[in-house]
Amino acid sequence: MENTEKTEGKRLEEELFNSKKSGWETASDEEKGMIFKFSDEYMDFLNRSKTEREFVVSAKTILDQNGYRDIKDVETLSAGDKVYSINRDKSMYIAVIGNSRLEEGLNLVGAHIDSPRLDIKPNALYEDTELAYFNTQYYGGIKKYQWTAIPLSIHGVIVKTNGEKVYVNIGENEDDPIFTITDLLPHLAQEQMKKTLSDGIDGEDLNLLIGNMPYKDEGINEKVKLNILKLLNDKYGIKEADFLSSELEIVPAFNARSLGFDKSMVAGYGQDDKVCAYGALRAIMEANVQGKTAVCILADKEEIGSMGNTGMMSQTFDNFIAELLNKSGENRPNLLNKVFCSSSMLSADVGAVYDPIYASVSDRTNAALSAYGVSFDKYTGGKGKSGGSDANAEFIAKVRAILERNNIRYQITELGRVDVGGGGTIAYILADKGIEVIDCGVPVFSMHSPYEVTSKFDIYSAYRTYKVFYEEA
């Protein structure tokens, strides 16, 4: 008969080792059902919210339907109140007032809702050899060659001098036209293919092909350009000069879809960082906030340094917290700083997943693995942790305890090998205010590409993490 008794070494191994296994191995059928349902809802939201402006619109709709009010319309605040503030249609802050005084601190989860893309230049429309193009400037860290020869759509807003806003969304519906950036055929690309990947496509050559049909008038020199402008004028009532006051973004035209025979993953554009932002949004709506006030940050401009008045560097977030203090009747001089120093935060941003095809860039023992749960990066930055936030051990232990009490899978990771990896989030900006903060998000394949990949198990784990953090931190 086989001896099934554990050896002393085996017992110690089980007790002392930090054993890791895929979350799918232990997930029940009921949990898998919740994971797939949540992921379907996420994909639907993502397909309607490819830009930061669209994310804000979608979020506001959901919040309004669930009893949240614009803080501008609220005179006083008390426990249980739910409010939000929208900043220039491109970022927003959401709060659920808890039973504790704000002075005792906040439980914050902060994500960003901008993603790498192409932006149309102010003077963009031109014609060359009877082809019409939009000239673009890329936004954030992209591999430029990935943006050629794929279907692209145009999203954004054009603001006329009379204040009228024209909203644009072309390329998403089946009957819409799409656009593309052409690439050189292999037969003529011998010189191009000798270049490095970063030099193969010049930024100034990322020109969007938008038309080829001329306006029928022999007295016109740029007939195709005129025809495009006439079509736009007929549809939107705009002129070429109106592009000077526009924000038009070029994003992939394909939708998020389930990936794999087992449908265990999500493939889609903009998951950095909308996968975390959606989880944070859902979490604050569904959290049972009893103690500290819960705050969700949905920031803009993270991909280009968090600058500008819609980025995390802006004082608009401080103003929102000050308004919470004013309307709760708590405010007094210097209290804002005390609130921050008593607060805790999860910086909800994606991490790099271990990809066995590119194993050389990762430290296998410290890399995030797909479907192993939400990923915490204790530190970011570059070489020698330069420019990053480094979370305190005491805070990490507190967060670990919350997750383990709630049986949530997590992993403590880093972004690539030493002297290879590195990156930044909004964590250091909030840490500068005195807030305890750690980066916490979903590991992503093909980050910053037009089609990123995530595990549905990790997506759901991140949502659960944000929810219990709002409730228990």
C-alpha cells in the first residue's frame, strides 16, 4: 500500500514556501461564471469608451443611474452620500462618504483613462497626388510600426468659435468607413527593413489615409481635399479652420473580444489603463462603504507625464477633496494635508506580464504571471528605482492582510529585469502628498500596442481587490 503520510520536509515546504499556481486551477464553476460575466460587461464598456472623453461619458451615465450626483449640485454631505466631479470632460473624481470623519483619511483607488494613440495635428488635412491625408502626432509610448496597415477610427470633438461642440466617432459601426496608415510593400522595403524597429517608421510618416475622390471642378487645384471638406461640412457643418480647435484621436477600429479556445482572455485596445479604471469604477459603486470615505480617481494624461489641468499633477484633485471637506462641514486651515497624510491608496495601473516568447527581459521569479491574480509593483521607476514610488513594507503587509482575509489571489512583482525594465504611474504624485500608495493592477501582454491582452481571472481579481480596499483599508 502506498504511504500517503507527508514527510517532515514536505510539511515544511507547504508551510514555508510561497507557492504559486494559476487561479483557474482552484476557481469554482460559480466563480468562473462571475468572472466571465464581469469580463463581458467590461468588454462592452471598453468598446464604447475608447478615449478618455468617452470613458467619462460612459461612467457618468452609470453613476447617474446608481444614485450619484454632481458635487456642484450638492450643498452638504453626510455619510452615505455619493458624488462625482468631472474635470473638463476628460477626468473625474468619485466619492462615497463614509461614517468616519474625512480628517481620519480616505481610501483611494486611482487609475488613468487615457491610452497611447495618434492625435490629429491642428493643421492636418492635406492632399498629395490626389490622395487626402490627416497628419498626426503620436501620443504616449508606442511602437510606430504597429500602427500601420490596420483599420483605424476617428474619435473626438471639434469646437467651433461660437462654442458649438461637434462630436466625432467614425469607423466603429459596420456601415462606417474606416481609415488606415499605409506601409511599404516588402518588394520595395529592402532599405526600410535594414533599419531598427524604432526607426522603421518615422513619426512624420504616420499619416492617415482618408480619401481619393476628387471634387468635380476643373478650376480647383486640390480637388480631393475639397471633396473631403465638403463631405465634412455637409455632415458636421465645419470648415478646415475648425480643426484648429479640435481634439481628434486615432484609435484601432476593432472591438475587444474574448481570446483563446477557452475564452480565458480579453484582447482589445486601451486596456492600459481602462481595465483597471473600469474595475475601480465598478468597485466603488458596489462597495459597502462604512468606515473611511472611498474615492475613485479617473485621471487623464498619465501616458505623457500626468501634466496639464486634466492630469494628476493638476490641483483639481486637491480642490475636489477640499470641496468634500467644505460640504461635510469639517474644513479648517491645513486640514487637507492632514487628510492626505492619513490616507491610503492603490494606484490602479497595469503591469507587465511574463511572456515566455520574450523571457529574456524578465526576472522569472519576480515577474507577474497571467491568471495568478492582481499584480502589485512595490516600486516602479527606472534603473536603481529612479523616478518611482517605493511602497512601505508596513502598508504592503496591511494590504496583504486584507486580500488574504477575502481569499483574493495576488502577486508581488516588478516591471522587467534590473537595468532593462522601468516605468511610471500616478503613484509617486499621490505619494508626494503623504499618501500611503502602491501600484496594483492587471498584468498585460503587448502593452501599449493597438491590441493588448489580459486574463479574465486577473481582471476580476483586480475588481475584487479595489472593492475590499474601499471597504476595509
